[in-house]
Amino acid sequence: MRDCYPPIEPYEQGVLDVGDGHRLHWECCGNPDGKPVVFLHGGPGGGCKPDHRRAFDPARYRVVLVDQRGCGRSTPNAGDPDPGVARSALRANTTAHLVADLDRLRGHLGIDRWMLFGGSWGSTLALAYALRHPETVTELVLRGIFTLREWELDWYYGGGAQAIFPDRWAEFLAPLPRELHTAGAVAIIGGYHRLLHDPDPAVAGRAAVAWSAWEGATITLLPRPSVADAFTQPDFALAFARIENHYMRHTGFLAEGELLRNAAQLAGIPGVIVQGRYDVCTPMRTAWELHRAWPNSELIVVDDAGHAFNEPGIQDALVKTTDRLAG
């Protein structure tokens, strides 16, 4: 089993003003003269973590990490206790904005072409960026493929996944009025939107923890309290839940099936898809369909893994892949 590389600190970091009142925190790690790769975090709203730096050989990669609009160390933050600030974090916050932000950051850092590395929502953003700016992409390394199609949202937020996690699903529904419990994904996501923006901080806080706890409890093959607990930290949960809910309400600001429908346009970009077979959050069906639609893509199925970046088999496959592509 291939371990991640040892912990590493950035050699450079800063804040990029991307307009609309948003300022994005970015950092660079590894070798300043190495192969450029940008890490695209999940959620949306998950932010970058120190462990995300460790999927790449620091001697061979120039690793760029950026906190997307509204989360992590970027400002304004959707978890800000000031409701006005929190609302401003969701304004001008769409997939198109995030794609434009990435390309602005690439230019700011003087990078001509880079590898995109993204999991879960990060895979969505990577696909959207590569379709918009294919000339700037050397390779795509994707995990836990998510395209925000109607069935994907129905599965995870409409009750499909309760077949595997009925106990966790009951906890997820608990903050909502009972009439919404069987009303489907659109109504459930809408009900959470109202709770997450309730003027009473206690109401919004409880809803945020419940929303985030559902994800934390379902992304690993076996229960891992350390992973689940990280999702229920109040400061993290509020920004995470608000941004994620914002994107789910708008189906990622994407047309139905848009990313898969256009995947053939990625034929000139080498790509590796790493997918846990027992991924409840983003089921393998989407990864399979992307692989079939994307010429020259490689699909690696990890038979003993769920969704999380740090599932042992997924981590092993990702690090071996980045080693292979380092050049």
C-alpha cells in the first residue's frame, strides 16, 4: 500500500482578489520548478487541508491549493456569524465563477499548463474547467465522480442512500418538518436552505451540523469517527453546509447531463478516474459513464473503498497515479 508523502509546508502563499468582493487564499508547495498541479477540494465548501498537499511527490511537483469562494481561508466566509457577510459569500458564487477564478489564479502564478486533481465536487469543477480551458490542462486525475444530475441528487438527498444508512438518514431528516421527510430531494434541499439561513444562529447551527454529519458518516466504507467528527465541528459545518446546499439547490449551475454529454471533447486530455466501488455519496455509475464517454480515460476501481480521499485503497491509487504522471 502506497503511503502519502510526509507533511509539507507551503513555500509561498497569498490572497487573490477575484472581484465580486471575493478574495481567495492560495498556496504553493513542493518544488517551484516542478510539474504544476492544482488540487480542487470537495464540497463545494470543504476547503483545503494540510493532508491534501501529501498526494504529490514534493521533489517533482509544484502543488497549488486554493480555497474556493466562501470557504476555508477565503473571504467572505459562508460561516461568518454576521448574516450579511455569510450571504455575501454566496453571491457571485457559481461554477462559472469558480472556473474563471482558477484560470485567473493560473495566470497570476505564471503557469501555462497544469494538471487538475479533484475529488467529489472537485471532480465536477475539474471537468467544467477542462471543458472550458482544455488548452491549459495536461492531465486530469479525478476521484468520486459527481456531476449533479437529477438522479445523483435524488439518490443522496432524496432518500436513495437511506437503504444503506437508514439510521443516519433519520438523523439527517430530524431538523426538517415531518411533511418534508418523504417529499424528495428538491423539497429536502429547499427545507434545509431555509434552516441554514434562519436568523436564529442556534437553528442554523443545528441544521448545519445535521447536514454535514450525513456526509461525514457516509463517505467511508467502514465507520471512522475521526472523519465523521471533522464534519460536525460547528465552524466548519456552517460554511460547508451553506455552500454545498447552495450548489445542490442550483444543480451545480449546470444543465442536466452537461458534463457527461460533452466528455468526448476531453479526448485529447489524458485522464485517470479513481472510484470506490462502495461509494455511497457518489455511486460508481457516474464514474463508469464518464469513463465510457471520455476517450483515452483510465478507470481504476477500488473494490474495498467508499468515497473519502483518505480511504486506504483510494489514497494508494491516487499517489501511485501522481507518481506515474510526474514525468
